[in-house]
Amino acid sequence: MRGDGDGWVVGENGTRHWGKHGAAGLLLRAPSADGEPTVLLQHRALWSHQGGTWALPGGAKDSHESSVVAAVREADEEAGIGSERLHVRGEKVTARVASGWSYTTVFADAEVQLDTTPNGESTELRWVPEVMVDQLPLHPGFAASWPALRSEPLRVLLDTANVLGSRPDSWWKDRSGATKALLTSLADVLPRTVELPGGSFGWLREIEAVLEGEARAAQFEDMRIPVFHASGSGDDELARRAHEGSALTALVTADRELRARLPTTVHVLSPSTVLGWLD
């Protein structure tokens, strides 16, 4: 069905871009059997614009649509995947031209590699390991934006006491029980795509939780949330761990003194950001 966004925007130099109101595409990640990120790509039909290349499912936005609505709708039309199994994480404008036309990439996760059904705009739909995406003949627009969209393996350290303390829910009455409930909830939203401060992306498979004091009595065993008991100060243990290794690292805390002790390469995520993952 044609919408009111279907059509070309022609620039002063004659360049054409599809979508009278701009366009949007869905960057959908899902874990492979071994937990590594894969991306759903569309092999564009030869008759289409830039046919024969690989890109994200997507297309023109209608005048009444947000970028998220348009991207999810287009992905459903072109790949047969419904919105009920997607978890939208955010969006980023990845192309903008003088005519005012823009392309927005909506990034989302699925818990598993969903089955797909191609329509006439695709010759193939494929879950591609993220590390292999740039080995395919990509649509020029997607190729230009891909370096800013790809994820890196992300290590996250959790200042568990600080995160619990950010919620006024009487957690202190049962520190071990509240700790177990928090870690259980976080484990259930992994793996996932995480947008980091500055706009880069990480693929998060596990969270390292540091426990101190009475919280160490929490009975919790889940490979997605390895637990470390601080023998003394939890801040000391977190700072020590933050200085270990060379992987892309983020620490979840609102503690300014702890933040000042971190390497400059470590990203800081607020407790509210991480608790928002549970919504």
C-alpha cells in the first residue's frame, strides 16, 4: 500500500533520495547461538534503487509517522517481523542533505533470530554476524553510516549499592533480597545493545556486579551477572576492576568520588539509564 511519503526528493544538483518526508530503517540485532551479535540485512531486489546491495529493511516515512513507527512498519512489510517481538533501544539520524531530506536509523534488539518472510523488494533476508557485515556489497548509504552504528563488546561494572540507593523503595529493609531482585531483573534484559555517551554502541552480554556489606548475603547465580564480593569498600573494588583490562568498559554509578577515580577511557552510565532497561 502506498503512503503519502512515497516519492523522490530531488536536490539542487539532481540527486534523488527516496521519501518525501524522509526515510527510516531498522537496525535489528539478535544473539547467535554463542551469544555474538548478528544483524538482520536485506539483499535488495535488482529492480530497486541500488539493487543487488545489502542494507537495512526500511523505506519512506509517511507524514504522520515517527521514525520508529516507520522503521518498524517497513521492516514488517519487507521481512515479515512484527513489532511485538522487538525491543526498540533508540534512534540516530545517519544521513542529512541540503534539501532537508534525512534518514534515521532505529536500533532495536530481538531475543532470538526471528524468522523472516521477504516481500518483492528483497531477494534474500539474512542474519549476518556483525563482524562480517562490511564484507558484503553494501548499499552506499548504509556503508557510509555503518562504522558509526556497529557495536563493540562491552564490559559493564555495576555499583550495586548505588543503583539500589537511587530507588526509594525501602530496599534497605532487606538488602540481600533487594540485591537479588535487581540482579535477576537485569539478567532478564541481556544481551542487549547499549548506546554509550558520545553515541557509540556496545553489545552487552553480562554485567559484573560488585556487592558489599549485607548485600553479600544475596543468593544469586546467573552466568549473565557474575557477582564479586568486596572484602572492604565496594568503591575500592570497582575502581580496581575499572583499571583492569583493555576492553570497552562502562561503570554504572552516580557516585562522583568514584567517578573521579576511573580511567578516562571508562564510560559512566547513570543508575536511571540502567534501571530504564527494566521498563
